[in-house]
Amino acid sequence: MEVATDKSVDEMNNCIQKRRKVEDANKATVVLGAQWGDEGKGKLVDLLATSADVVCRCAGGNNAGHTVVVGDTEYDFHLLPSGIIHKACTSIIGNGVVIHLPGLFEEAEKAGTKGLSDWRERLLISDRAHLVFDMHQAVDGLQEMEKGKNCIGTTKKGIGPTYSSKASRSGIRVCDLMGDFEHFSNRFRSLVHVLQRTFPSLEVDVEQQLEMYKKYAEEIRPMICDTIHYVNNVLLNTDKKVLVEGANATMLDIDFGTYPYVTSSNCSIGGVCTGLGIPPHKIGDVYGVVKAYTTRVGDGAFPTEQLNGTGETLQVKGQEFGVTTKRKRRCGWLDVVLLKYTQMINGFTALAVTKLDILDGFEEIKIGVAYKHDGKALESFPASQKVLKDVEVEYETLPGWKSDISGVRKFKDLPPNAQRYIKRVEELVGVPIRWVGVGKSRASVIEIY
């Protein structure tokens, strides 16, 4: 038997200590939506990506929409990570994302007309990601029609049906497309059969679709890799910075959101681990993005919604239209009960508050601070849609600042009432606010610390 010497034990301990230092130092930074989406995550990702080496998407599909404004150019991203703008960044579409290849190329071509022509050189796509087909999108529409007045208000991008195919083990992954095409064709025909059994009216031109995907296979082949290995190798063996860009938001999470008016993936912190294949201890700062008021697209309970002049003012001044659907967003006051709930789930390190400037014209501003149901205070955010629809919101009223803050770049230069609003939100949620957005452009961000 070989006996370890003091020297070999010391060397082993030194190796372990070095490894621990690397593991402790290099962790992924995460940006997540803290409300019902549309909070302005893309803008914060764009800001943080200036010092990142790798930017990853981990969940959802092209039902998500992120807007990034660079100078006079406005980019709308749906599948491409917002970090794709930065030439020093590698952008990754992780295994948890569902990918509609026609939508990806259409989005890339649109961005190309605005100067983003070299995206192929900086994009990696997981070979484990599932594919969204046109038939999934058709099924999405058929399902909504069947539900009638009980429809969810989906984007009809095929996201739910694709995750359903994934869960039922009939889905098709990128690696299937990269392998033997006959095998892919057989799986595709089988999936058509599965979907047509449930939806007999579904029409699919199988040969046309297969011919299209044969071409796509060669177009995307250079971008395909084992992104789980890639990201973990970066985190373990280099000092490169990894940034994770959340899609949708916690209140749209399939488990934690306002079910059934949610998306079909885990778009809170747990989805980062499952959507990229990284362990929990490799997650560092988690930044929650919060709009200075509240909006949501689609149906479902919305306790602080303002179906009045206030809601209309927020909608018009905030240009509240969905990036993906172009539908009007429903608008209301900031909801702290909701934010405490999403903070509990995600453990935010700090918050970014966006679109504070949209509140410029209000005489007074309200914050929803508590819920009551049947006359009793609720201790936690309710699971039931019926209860949530019937809650009575208790508001705290703060004075407005009635002045234009869009040109302000330092927190101390904000009007006292605007500072008071931010500090009060910070106190109520119990999380420090690090950034405040006061306009659309990259420069319109106040960094507090």
C-alpha cells in the first residue's frame, strides 16, 4: 500500500484550496424579472454585458421580448441573448430554451439590417434544446380557440405545446437535427401523428417542413455545442464573467406565477440551474428588475391594476405595448406584496428600478403594501386566482415630484420626492436598489452604488 507523505498531503491541500478559491471567485451573475415581465431586463443585461465574457439565455422561447437601445438604434430580441450586441461576448442559448429556428433567423436578419451582421460568430446553441415547430404554433392557437372565454392569452408562439411535447417525451431536440436526418424525419413524422391525434384539424406539410429543416441543419451546425460543458468549463477553469439573462418573469413562472395565466417554463432562479446545467453554488449575484409601476400582458388577476385615467396615463406615457405581441399592456401601481414574494423565491442581491421617469407627471403616487381578503390581512401571496381577484389592496400614498427627471444621471440630483419613492420601495421590499432607469437609452441609468 502506498502511504501519502506529508509533502503529497500538503500539495493535495494546496490544490484543494486553489480549486475552492476559483469556485468561490467565479460565479454567474443572474438578471431576472421580478413582476409579470416587460420590466426592462434587456437594458440591465446590456449594461452588465459590457464587462461580461459570456451571456446566456436559460428558459422560454421567442415569446419573450427584450428591447435594447444603442444610440438611435432600437433592437428587439426574442431568442437572441441581449449580449449579442457586444462583440467581446459569446452568447449562449441554453438547453432550457425552446427554439423556433425560422423565428431565430428572422430576428437575426432584422438585427442585421441595423448593423448586427456577425451574430453567427458569437452565438452557441445547446444541442439539448428542444425545437419549436410551426405545428406547435398552430396547436397553440387551436388550444386558445377551444378554451374560448377561458383562454390564457398566450403569445401563440408555440411555447406551451413545445414544453408539453418535451414533458411527454415526444419532443425533438437540436441534437436530433444534427444527427442522421432519416432519424430526425422519423421523429418529426411521429410528432405530427401525436399532435394530429389530439387536433385532427391540424394540417402539416411534412415534406415541405423536412426540406426546410434540412437546410436549417447546415446553417446552424457551426453554432451547436454542448453548452453545459462549455459554461461549466468557463466557470470552473477561467476567470471569465458569465451573465445569465432571464426571460419572462417570476410571476409568469409555471410553478410560482399566477397559474394558469403563466408561461410554460421556470423563469425564476431554479430555471437557471435546470436551463443551463450549472450547480446552485455557481450562482452569484441575482439582480431583480422592477418597473416603477406594474404592468402585465394577457389575462389573469392583477390586484393593483388601474382601470381608469391613471392606468391609461401609464399605458400611453410608458408606451406599454408588448414587444412580442404588440398588445396593450395592462397598467397599475407598484405592488410590494408581489415583490416581497418574488424576492423570497429568488433571493435578489439588489434591484434595478426602471421607467421611474414615467411617474414624472403624477401629483401623488401609490404603492400597494398589503392585501386583505374577506376583511382579513393575508400573510402571503395567494395561490388561488379566485382569491387574488377578490383581494382588497391597501395603498401607501407618496407625493409626486412633478418634474422631468429624464436628464438626471446622479441619484442625489433626483427631486427629493423621487429619492423618497425609491428609498421607500427599498425599505418595503427589504432589498437595496442599485440602479434606477430614467429613460430608454443606455445612458439613462443612474447607478446608486
